[in-house]
Amino acid sequence: MLKYTLTIQISWGHCDPAKIVFYPNYFIWFDQSAHLLFDKAGANMGDLMKQYGVVGLPIVDAHAEFICPSKYGDVIEVTSWISEWRAKTMIVSHEIYNNGQLCVKGTEVRVWAKPHPSNPKRLQAQVIPDSIRACFDL
């Protein structure tokens, strides 16, 4: 299973007044790491949009479990991978470690979506091509 790890040093702007990471930043890092995972697989979003006509991989569900805090100055590692493929969606799982300790676990459900054929303001889920799934096989 292909994984990607993003290293981040926690800066002042990532934190609340108590110097603890403000929780929405974890979702930003999940998203960033997921996109970099696709880049690593050779399936970056720009190419997917051009080649397959998708609008990206919209998130239809996101979840996080906060186990321990990370603080200003800490260095964390965000590791992301596709933990489950479904017909039209995928589950991207994330783990964030701080000094070897698991601090945050999360998932995103992302949909393979194209503009709806009869109403371009809407999206329509499509079956994920086998060629995309194959990019993540080791």
C-alpha cells in the first residue's frame, strides 16, 4: 500500500493562544497530505482533471480523533494512504505522529466526481477507473 508522509514544524500561526494546534489545521494537513499522496502515485489533481474530466476529489465526509495535543515548535509527521476503495469513493486514512506518539487519527471519504451531464452546476459520482487504483499498488 502506497503511503505518503508530510513533515510539518508547528509554527505560531498554527496554534491557539495556549500554543496548542488549532484543530482545523489538522484537516488542512490531511487534505495537503492526500494531494501529495496522489502526486506520489503519479496521479496529481491537475492531470486527473485534464485526463478524466473530474473536478478533483471532493470530500463528502471527514473525521478526526484527537488523542494528544501538538504544540508550538513541535515537529509532526502526517502519514496518509488509501485504506479502502469503493466503486465511486475512496477512504483516505491519516495518522499524525509527534515524537513517535500517535496524536491524531483521521479519515476522509472522497468521491470521484464529474460535472453532472444535464446540469453543470451539480456533480455526479462516477466509477473510479481501475487505472487510478493501480497507481496505488506497490
